[in-house]
Amino acid sequence: MPVFECSREVLLAATPEEVWEAVATSEGNAAWLFPNEIDPAGPATTKWDPPHRFAVRHERGDWFNALEFTIEAREGGSTLMRYMHSGIFVEDWDSQYDGVSQHTDFYLHTLGEYLRHFQGRPVTYIGDVPMGIEAPPQTAEAGGFARLQRTLGFGADVSEGDAVRLTPVGLPAVTGVVTYLQPNFIGVRSSDALYCFFGRNAFGQPVAVSIHSFADGVDAEQAKRDWQRALAAVPA
């Protein structure tokens, strides 16, 4: 089976130590990706050299999935991070690679937003791991992401940098700024959270949202249930 590789380089407005905390700890992962159990001495950890290099590899038979982060200091307290994701897809290679590539760009953008605006603040991840909060199954069909956007109140002509006021059904309005806008992904930053909207219908799955909340006293399970009810309002 062919091996895929997805590599990126990103310049981050944070020190190597801050980037390390974000990519090599469970709490840090929850702030931009989703919570992961990370054990420096565990069998999956193949490289552990803080704050320079971190790698994990999961294997099962002929299948594997591997991530590697290489962290280098740059001028002005910034960091260049090299990211490599490699592994084996069981089927539908082209579609899965496209999905991995697009998700990678969105997740790394969210990492940058966390480090720039919320670094060091306690986080509550709202959503299931790794799928977030999924909308009803019918949103996996064509047009599912567009219907989600209309239901939440995104304007048809919204652009990156625009202020938005989202109105999820049964929830307080969300005011923020659009920081990422691609055909299958939207990122919104409010004063105390990062909202990540996933148009996974492009890859045969329901659309979804995950929330990285930096507010105090958040009940993650209640918030997930509230957003599930809001997403249930997305029409078929």
C-alpha cells in the first residue's frame, strides 16, 4: 500500500518553548486540535527532545500513522515549525489525501491563532475526539456546509477579516472575526474562543464544529449538547 506524506512549514508568533507546550502536551493540543494523551515514555513516542523535536507513530499490522514536529527558534521570539504527517490509507487514497491536506492547513492556522491570541490560557475543548460536534447525517450530502452557514447566519459574501454575528438556534449569539475562509472550512475567533467549522461533506461525512473555549467555568458536555441541538436545525 502506498505511503502518503503531508508536510508544512509555518512561522509562529511564539517561542519554541510555547510551541512545544502546544504540540507536545494534551492541554496544548486541546487548544487548537483536540485532546490527545501524550506519554513521553510511551511506545508511540519515537522522538522526544524538548523543545526541538517531537514525533509519534501508531502501527497496526501493515498500517501506520505518524506525526513529527521540528521546532526552531527565529528572530524576535518567533518559531519556525516543520510538520510532517505520514501514513497509509486503507482505501480512497485521493479523497483521503485531499482531506488530510485541507485539515492540516486549517489545524495549523488554528494553532497560530491560539499562540497569537490565547497562549497560556486554560482551555476547554468542546466536541468529540476527533470529529468535533457533528451535524445530522444528511449534512454529508452536497450542499451540507452551505446550509450550515446559512443556518448559523454567515452572510453569502463573508470574507476573511470580516466581523460576524452568528445566531445558533437556542444559543447566545457569537460575535467574532472570520480568520480563515476556505470552501470546506471556516475559522472564527471571538473574545474568548476559537470556533472551527468543518465542511466534511466534501469528504463524505457530516459537517461539524469544534470549539476551543478560553472562558471560565465552561461545562463542556452541556455546551456540546447545546450545539448538537443547534446543528440539528440545519435543514436537509
